Amino acid sequence: MKVGLIAIDGTKVHANASHHSNLDYEQLAREILKEAGDLDAAEDELYGEERGDELPEHLRTHEGRRAALREAKAKLARERAGRQDTNAEAVDVESRGVKLVLDPEVIVARAHGRQGWVREARHQLDEHRRLQAQPIPRSRAERLLGAEQRLQENLRVEREANDAYEHHRATAVTKDGRRFGARPNPYVAPEVPPGKINVTDLDSRNVKTPRSYTQGYNVQAAVNEHQIVLAAEVTLTSPDFGQLEPMIKATQRELQQIGVNDTPGVAVADSGYWHEDQIDNVVSDGIQVLIPPDAGKRDTPRRGWDGGRYAFMRTVLAGELGGGLYRKRKAMVEPVFAQTKHNRRINQFQRRGRSAARSEWRLITATHNLMKLHKHHLAAQAA
């Protein structure tokens, strides 16, 4: 368990879902209406036509469609409640919502403008869902209702973030004491929730791969020089940006749990992990970081990415020691992914939901470590 040098990287793994199951709100509403209609048809076959709770026949107007959707959701919810065991302590975590904490100093330092506030709000919502993760229901009706609730929650959080941003602009002042000017294009909340959600695996995302996109997760791993996986986590975003500090903390947490007192000395990662605030935080904890600010395919630095820590990191990586340590990265972490996805043919999760996918990914990496240990024992016996 040598941890003097660790490498961090991520790869995309298919979810147990298809990208064809990504639906927007209007498509989701039609599916809920259809599911409730099928339930009505089954009830009519058993009890006859005159039930008294049929869906409205006229769905041509916007008001009629919304009324039908409300009734369909209520019908499916009653059906779901009838199948579940009565539990006074059961709580619908999606309906509890998330309390946003939007700090202007943090947000402005990281991303200026309205999008910075919305991005932070979405991050907090994802973190809330991660902590309150529940199994993905087997019933399609339940998944449809859960997906509709999530889209509504997404819109609510977006509205709150924009309201907070507008309040900040109306009350805050710049460093030189001036007020912010009026926004030429104020935010107008959409009538229906935007975006899409997968109704098979509600947590999975359409993540970008080197060649295209896939419905899945971005899995992370921290490994040592012997290709032993020290930490394994699952994220929802396509890029690796923002995962450096969480993976370092996960590595330290795993080492403490198994009684290893050593802490990583140097962490290496590719340019996708470049995050100035997180690099500063990791270095302040006594762990050196080697991350190139420029992607390998770039011939020139990005505009404004010169001087300061950018120039310092390029100088370190150009040196014999820093460059030598960084060049070990590929041989440390990439063979782990190749062994898992190509040799072991594990390129898709069998379970659904972020929590289940995380458990599965940790099981996969644990078996990888066990096979490494087995080969080590065989080699020692042969010697």
C-alpha cells in the first residue's frame, strides 16, 4: 500500500439504460397519461365503464392537458401506494427539496454571472440527491412519477438560483462602491421544466466519450504505482473538472479506514482536473499536485493562462523530477481501466441508480485489487 505517488483519472461506463429513454417534460407527461390510461383500461375491464374517476376526454387545450396530467399522477401515486407496505417513517425524499446555500463570494470567484449561480444550485441539488439516494423503482409508473418530480425540482432550484442572483445584483456593490446595472435581458422562468431525464435510470446522464456520447456515469479511480485502486467513486458530469479534491479526500478516507497512516505525497492527473481552488486546497494539506494546465493536443496556452501558477506548473513539469513523475501517470491508472473494460468485459453497470452504480464500481475495483494480490502471491511462491 505505497501511496507516495498516486494517479487519478476517470472513464465512462454505460448505465443499465438506453439514451432513447431520455424524455423531456412534454414526452414524460404523455407517458404518464398513457400509463394512467392503461390502468383505467384494466380497471374498466374488471369493474366496467362507470367508475367515476376516468380521465377527462378533452385534452386539446393546455388547461385540459394539465388537469389530465394532475389526475394521472394522482392515480399512479394511489396505485403505487397500494402496492407498498405501510410505513409511517417512509419519506418521499424528492418532495422534501433541497435548501440552497448560495455564497456570492464563492460563486463570483468561481464563475461570474447568472450561470455561476445556476451551476452552483444544480451542484447542490445533485449532492442532495446523492446523500438521499434511493433505489430506482422497478415499476415504470413509479419511475415516470419520480422523473416528473425531478424535472419539477430542477426548475424550482433554477428559479431560486435566479431569484438569489437578481437579489444579489439589486443589493450588492462592486469593490469600488458602485451598484450593479440593470440586466438588459432579465430571467424569465419557462412554463414547463426544461431538459430531459432518463426514465429507466433516473440518475444516469448522457455523458461525453472520446468518440460520441453514452448514457452512463463518469467513474473515478485513484491508484498507486502498483495499480492498486485506493479510492473509487461515481460522478454524473462528463468532464473530470472538480473531481481532484473529492478523490484526494476519498483516498485519505479509505486509507484511514484500513489503518494506513501514510498520506499521498504527490498526486498526478491529466489537464481535465485543472481546478485552481482545489489545487490550492490539496497543496495546503501537504500533498503536491502535478497537473498540466494545457491539454496534450494544444500547441499554445489558452488565452489568459500564462504567468503565475500556470507558468510555474509548466516549469515543474518540464523539469526532470516533475516530468518524470507525471510520465508515470499513464502506466499507473490507464491499465486499470483497460483491464476492467476490455479484458474483463465490464463496460456496463448491471444495476440502476447512482448509489447502486457506486457499490458496483467499488466491487469491480475491489476484485481488481484481489486479482493483483493473487498474482503477487503466485509470483512470490514461484520465486
